[in-house]
Amino acid sequence: MPNTTNRWNLATMRDGFADSLNEAKAKLTALLGDPKSTTEQREAQQNIVTDLTDRLTRINAEIEEFDRAAEAADKAKHAIVSPTASEEERRVQAFASLVRSTIRGERVSSEVRAALKDDTSETGGSSFLPKTVSTQIITEPLVRNPLRGHSTYTGISNLEIPRLTFSLDDDDFIKDGETAKEMQAKGATVAFGRNKFKVFCEISETVLEGSDVDLTSYVNNALTAGMAAKEKAVTFTESAKSGEEHMSFYAADTAIKTIEATTLLGAIRECIADLEDDYAASAQVCMRRSDYLASIQALANSNATLYAAPPESILGVPVFFCDKAVHPIVGDFSFSHYNYDPSIIYDRDKDVKTGMHIFVITGYFDHQIKLSSAFRIAKVKSD
């Protein structure tokens, strides 16, 4: 970083040289007009003018170089996105700048938007969310949607896809069965809608003015948790809101077949057996951990061996847990598809009582169960 004292010294010297040069030029002009002046006097004065001119030119060049270096250093210091940073660091810097600009009501620059590239594999198509970075801020545990990693996630505007990913020139193979009936009833394609949601993140002034890494991680964690909570709420609700009925596994509109048995594990096994071969080959079970442990306790009958056994060895298919899955869902979860519209609206507010800044995003997503016949719901028979 250039030293401001040196800059001041250079400017002082330049002013002194400029004054001396003006005086030398005036004296040279006087000597030229004086018939009594000698050649030696005029040449000596001319040498003084030439020397001062050269000195002034050189010091002006030094000052210009100093100013260029100072300007470059200042730009680097206040750069929104450092050109020498890694891609991960650039995304962190850009996201922090986006949050600060939004909170302050400033325009989000094109440089920031360019740095925040889409990352659909990690964020479900939400380009404003960078990859998770390490944080030094202690926050509450994140809300997680266990379906991430099992369901399909995309981020495409106005997405429309086929219910089945393949077709044959002779579709006799699909002329009967539940899949055929569903295809006939619902059509061959799935059109994703735009269901509005908002996520709010409260940010203190110290976090807002803190490091880019801490601010990015803090806001990213809050937004990801909010989105996961929304996904879980609409996916596992038994009383869906109007317009969101198709998003829930348990909604009557979804029409997923329910199979009952005297025990929960028995119902799950029957669900697996009832699936068509194409779905059974990729079947998984989503259920509450408490239900699984209760079933194992009843099955174990004081035999501790079952508690140590992986769930897959007991049920025959992989199992993952979700506290919202009040009734176990069995099926091929690739037919559970979340799509986020890439267009996101950023806004801000402030809680005058607490002084906390509120960073708000408004987005749109849809959850489509592409084929209900790919799933079964397991229940215990009521007495």
C-alpha cells in the first residue's frame, strides 16, 4: 500500500520545483532581453530552466505512478469480488456483497451476479446460495430435509418433463397395472408450478459488518434451513393448504396406495412386495426414527442383536429417517421431484424493537410426485 506521507512529500517538492521553474524562466526571459547579459549567463540560466523542467517532469511521473498504485490498492481493498481469489472465495465475497447491498438498499452489481453461478446439485437450483463454508458463528442446528439426496432436484423455469424417462415404439408393456392407469388419468407429462415462499434471516450489525466468510455462512445456513423446513412442511403434511395438495405424500389428491398390517414392519414389507418390479428395484423407506426403534424393540424381545443391525438388513431395502414422516413411505424417491424457479427476489426489513436487520428472499418452487404408483404408505391396522 503506498504511503500517504510520501505522496504529500512528492506533492510539496513538485510545487517547489514549479515555483522555482517559473522564477528561472522569468529570469531567463529577462537575460534574453538584457543587452548587457553575456552568453555564459544566458546559457547558465537556460541550464537551470532545463534542469528544473526535467526535475518537474520526473516528479510528476512519480506522482502519477504513486496515484495509479494507490488507486489499484484502493480498488483491491474495496473490490466486491477479488480477481485473484479462488472460485469458492469469489462466491463467498459475492454473496456477502449481495446481502450487504440488499440490506442497505443498494443495487446488486452485475459483477456479483456473475460470480454467483447456479449450483443446482447443491442448492436445488437456487443460484444465490453458495456451497457450505466453515463458520466461526454459533447458530442453532440447521433444519434438514432428509429427502435431499434421495429426491430429484432441479432449478429450471417453467419445467415440464415426462412422467416416465423412457418410451418404446410398442407400449403394450404398459397397458395394465397401476402405472398405466395413472398415466392415462394424469397424462404423460408433469408441469411444475410456481408456489411462492419467503425465508427471513435476522442479521445483527456485527455480523453484517464482519468477515465475508462468517456473513455468508450465517445467512446461507439460515436460508437453507428455512427452505428445508418449507420443503418438509409441504411434503409430509396431512392437511395441505389450498393449491399445495399435490405436494404432500399424504394428501388425498396424491392418491398413493395405503397398505395396512398388524405391525408397522409388516406393513412396510407388504408395501415393498406390492410395488411393481421397476420401482421395487430402487425402493427405499422414509420413516420416523422413533417408529423404527419402537418396531425393533417389539421385534427384538430382549435380543440386543437387532439394535446393532443396519435397517436395510431387517427390511431388505435402504432406510432413511425423517421426523415428519408420520406414516412410513416406501418407494422409488427419484419420482419425488423438487423444482426451484431460478428467479429470486431479495428484500430487506428491520425490526425497530431489536435493531436486527432482516434479509428476505421470495422464491418459487414446486414438489411433484411424478408417479404415485411408485410409492406406498404403510400403516398399522386400527383395532
